[in-house]
Amino acid sequence: MNLELKDMPGQLVLALQPISEFGGNIVSVLHQRDKKTPRGLIPVQITFEMDGKKLERLINRMKSNGITIAQIGEDRLREKATMILIGHIIHSDIRDTIDRIDSTGYAEVKDLAVSMPGVAQHSAARIVINAAGKKEMQNAIQLLRDIAREKELLLIESIEEA
Amino acid sequence: MKKVRILIIGFGVIGSGVARAISEKREFISDKYGIDFEVVGIGERDGCIVCPEGIDAMEAYKLKQDGTLNKHPCWKDGVSSIDLIKGANADIVIEATPTNINSGEPGLSHMMAAFNTKKHVVTSNKGPLTIAFQKLKKTAEKNGVQFRFEAAVGGAMPVLNLVRETLQANEILSIEGILNGTCNYILTRMSTEGLPYEHVLSEAQELGIAEADPTYDVDGIDTACKLVILANAILGMNVSYKDADVTGITQISPGALKLASDDGYVIKLIGEIKDRNRPRVAPRLVPKDHPLAVGGTLNVISLRTDLAGEITVTGKGAGAIETSSSILSDLISIYKA
Ligand SMILES: NC(=O)c1ccc[n+]([C@@H]2O[C@H](COP(=O)([O-])OP(=O)(O)OC[C@H]3O[C@@H](n4cnc5c(N)ncnc54)[C@H](OP(=O)(O)O)[C@@H]3O)[C@@H](O)[C@H]2O)c1
């Protein structure tokens, strides 16, 4: 979120307080005092994690605190994990595998690349999953483990996620 | 000068390699540590060499290479290693018989006999450790002798001694790594050359990197055994092989390795214990620039600790000379204390 604050004491607190009130978790604050806007305001870039459903109310609260919101960039699914599946990828209905991840609401298949050698040989797929947070990612990976077991695929997880 | 009388039980690649290393390093070790290692007995399947006044270890090594160990003047046909261990006037037993993960034998009986006759044991044999760790540890303690097995996990790579002697104040939170050089070699070659599994396996067999029956390595059993030893010895857990969740590398295809590589990963057979959960062995994606992404036949272990953070060691996981490095450091550490 990019904000513009008046050059007065206490302005930053007025901007940050509502975020914690709505249960947000502030990741970083970039306060650029030396880069005033033409209107004499100070640009501040705030990165935070929060339940997206509360965003509207947060914006209203900030505005009523007199904060100018210049830009909001939302990255709903922050966690990324890459995995590989080996086995009868196509025969085991890859579409269904993807749908089951996507339908969770907290995770989705962002990218899929498939390698198919000759018939009779096992194919492989690289699958990139995005999820809302760490816990959601764990759940998505567990779901994929279950699907892999059910469809007799070998799931290769990354050591970064465990 | 402290004289230490040694029995070597199982005089194959490792046993005879250690004899050679002891012979070559004897002066170096006595100058540096004031310890004189003398081999006084060698036990093989079909007989023993017993020689209280000391065996020329290099000569025994050479006879073994020529297949004429039984021509040694002190050779006693048919005398069992158990009787040698019980009867000999010795301080320490180096146990290097073949690994058996079902019964642990003959190593388990050898080790118990050694402890019960107040001899320290240094071993490279995973079998007894995987199935009877607590029993062995307790018997050693009861008899007031030491039990060391650095060589059983990761060959030359120091991990048990690293934890015991230099990370004493740390709690070890998790362990992960590549513990089998054969699998690492196969996956590395498949990945760099784009060759299928069967092809690289037979190449590894020709080079002596893989056994004629590769099951024990490629199915992840060897990795799981080493992980179990680490769990028991370092994390103080009480687990055995059957508690591990194990997947091997036989299904890995060049296509899968290519997909991994295109996104900046390699595939490695990783053994892992996190937060004292059950040991897990599985092929995993490892970022190419990650410390665990070592190639060839190398082994690597990463320990997560509470004070020191992440500590990673890498080294040769097999080979007679390399493994004897670990056996000798175990020997020295027992007497340096
Ligand atoms: N090779 C490595 O790089 C390496 C690295 C780390 C750990 N290890 C472990 O170290 C141990 C030894 O490995 P290795 O490569 O030296 O195996 P090896 O070459 O097969 O040597 C084993 C030796 O033990 C003998 N033996 C078998 N049964 C015996 C008995 N009842 N009493 C006395 N001796 C007996 C064998 O004799 P026969 O030939 O007559 O059967 C052979 O000479 C294994 O447990 C292995 O897993 C090996």
C-alpha cells in the first residue's frame, strides 16, 4: 500500500494503527522523508498481511484518519511452492487434480508444465501452487499428497516447504 | 606412550582398509597423541589371526588383497570371531562385518561380546545400530566402555563427533541430508546427461559405485537406516527402521529431472527428521544453489541447531580410506579423553 502523509508528527501512527486494529501483520514500512511529493506530502510504502475481507473497512478507517491512499496492490496468494509429480499424469486426470486444489479457495495451481516421453513410460509434471499463507500452503500440500496417493503418483516436494 | 590393543572383526574392504590406515598412520598418531595402536587379532568368517605380540597390519592387508590371509603364520582355521573377542587380551574391537538390517548379525553378537568382556567398540556396521541401539548403548554403559560409530553414517563425513565434541551446548532441532552416495551419483548423472535410470544404474554398477543388487541403496533403505541412527544418537529418539517413511529413487525419470532443472532445482534423495517427527526418506526438490545440492557420490548433512543456526557438512560417504578416517578418529577420541 502506498500512502502519502502530511509532514506533521503522529501521521505514521495514524496510518499504522488501523492495520493492527484489523489484525494485520506489518511486514515492512518504507518512510521516504527526503522524497516529498509536489504537494509536499511524504510517500510511505507499507507492506502487510491481512485477511482480505477486512480491506474495505481498513481503507475507510485510514481515510477518516486523514491519510491519503495513493495505491493499493493486493497479492492475495503470497506463498509459492513448486512440486513434481511422476506417474500416469494424464491418465489420472490432471484436470481433476488442478480443480481440487483450485476449489479450496485458499490455494491455486499457478503453473503447470508436463513432460511426456514415449507411451508406456511415466510422464512427469511440474506444478506451482500459490496459497494465501504458510498454513494454507501446508494444507494444500497435504491435499496434493492425498491426491498423489489416491492416483498412485509420486509426489516430489521441495525441501523449502516442509 | 599408551599402547592400545585392537581386534578387527570382518576383514573386507573396510576392515583391511583400516588395518592399512593404522599401519600408515601409526607413527603420526603416536607422535601427536602418544597413543600406539597395535592390531593383535583379526577375525574373518572362516578363521582368525591371533597374535598377542602384534600383527604387522600392512602385511595382513597385503595378504588379504592377494586372497591369502589364511597363509599368515598366526592364522587359526575355524576359530570364530566370537571366541576371538571373548578370549583375546584386547582393549577395543573394530566391528566391520556386513550390514544385516533384519537380525543385525553377526555384528550384534560381536558387539555384545565385546562389551561384556569390557572392550570398547568402534564400528562402521549399521545393522546392529538400526535394530538394537538402546540395548547396545545400555550394555556399553553398564560395562563402562565406549561405543562409537561415526563411520556407520556418511563414511568420512563427520557428524556424530561434530555434535558430541563441538556443538555440545546446542540442541539439535532437525537433521536433513543426502546420506547415500550411490543414489546421489545416479541422480546427478541422470540430471547432467539426461540419461534414463536403468542406463545410469548399470554404469554405476560397472564402476563399483552400485552393488549388483542395488535395492538396499536405491529403495532408500540405507538412507533410512542412517537416519534412524542419527535420530537415536543425536536426537535421543527411540526409533527403528520400521518407523521410517521411505520412498526410493527408482521412479525418477529424465523428464522429471529436466522439469526440475528448468525451474532451478535438482532432485535428491533426502533423509529428514523435523521436530522429532518420524524419519522421512524421499526424493525432493533442492534449489540448485542450496547447500544440500552437492553432486557426484558426495554425502551432505545439515543440522538445525538452537544456538549455531544451520550447520552443514559434506564429504565422501564411502570408500575404504575415507571411512577409515572416521574409524581412526573414533579410536583416538576414546583414548584422548
Ligand atoms: N564399503 C564402504 O565404503 C563402507 C562405508 C561405510 C560403512 N560400511 C559398512 O562397513 C561394513 C563392512 O563393509 P565392507 O565394505 O568392508 O564389506 P565387505 O568387504 O563385504 O567385508 C565384510 C567382511 O566381513 C567378513 N565376515 C562375514 N561374516 C563374518 C563373521 N561372522 N565373522 C567375521 N567376519 C565375517 C566377510 O568375510 P566373507 O568375505 O568371507 O564373507 C568380509 O571379509 C558393512 O557393515 C558396511 O555397511 C562400508
